[in-house]
Amino acid sequence: MPATSMQSRLSALVGGMAIPPQALKNLSLITPDLQPCAMPDLSTSNGQSMIEPLLKGVDMIVLDNIATLCRTGKENESQSWQAMQAWLLDLRRRGITVLLVHHAGKSGDQRGTSAKEDIMDTVISLRRPKEYAMAEGARFEVHLTKARGILGDDAKPFEANLITEGSALHWQVREIEDVELEELKRLLEEGYSIRDCAEEMGKSKSAVHRLKRKLDGLE
């Protein structure tokens, strides 16, 4: 994403989330548009050393995305990830949190070797809702596929939708079950049977019966 687009997006998010404008002073961007050289290859020691001077006083790094920032070796081989893994462990020892953004493959799982997840505390999968249209923009389900120390309601999947209001952006968050109840209500009002609802929603009949009981206020 071009730097100007990133700046506009961030400004809109700040406006929609009631974040103090001075909070942006805590954020620095490293992007090709704003520097004289190419982006470093973080899967090499040379690439890692290039950004080390910028990490002084930093609490969190967001690396978006792995495919463009880690260009050495083969994506499907765990050995190619070893240098990056060692650096991530070093950052953890130094108290720096790292958020890695990665692409999913055709199967829906993360692309390349699964060794990337070995040292992760949390792995989050973003999935497209069944009833999704491109015109809706950023709307997706958030599922924790690995969660150390996250239990109970905090581990439940939810749906997030980025809403535009004027020049501001804000996140609308709903539990997945609330979304399913809304869809079931719509289908029933359209005359669908329980069997048809189950097929349409990709769920078992027993799961749809349970949702209907909640819809009827019986649970």
C-alpha cells in the first residue's frame, strides 16, 4: 500500500476510534515510499541488522507481510525459517512484541511451512463469512487457531466489519453466534425449513435446532 494511502487510512481510523492525535507520534512506518533503498530481507542477518537502529525504545513491531519481507530460501522448507525464528526469539527476550501478517493458501491455512507457528503465542485466522459481498469491504471472521493463555469467552470467534462514516472508520464487532442467529431469523422468515437452513448455513440440523431454541428464547 502506498504511504499516502496508509496515512489516510490511519487518520480515518484515529477519527473513528477516538484516539488522541498525539498517539500517532508513537507509530513509525518503514515503507519503500519513505526511504531511499529497497525493503530489507528480514530472513537474513544483514536485513535484520538494517532495522536494528530503529528498534531503540520500540515495544511492538508489525511485519506486514512475511512473503515480501522474508525473501531468502523456499517458503515450504522449515530450514528457510530458522534465521527468522532465531531473530524473533531474540526480540522476545528483549521484551519486544512482534505481530506477523501472513497470507493464507488455497486450503485456508497459512502459506508455506507450518514451522512458522512453532514459537507463536497466538495464531489468528481471518476467514471470509459465508454470506459476503465484495461491496462490504473489510468484513471477516476472526478465529484463534492457537492461543496460549487465552481461555473462555476471550477465545470465542467473532466477526469484524470496518464501517465508514463520513471521513472516519470504526470497527463493528459481533459474536459469530449473533451473526448466525440473524442469518437463521432471515432464512426462517423467507420460509426455509430447518433442513434447508442447515444446508444454507453449512451447519448440522442439530446445530440449527439449537440456534432456533435461542432465537425462540428457550435457551
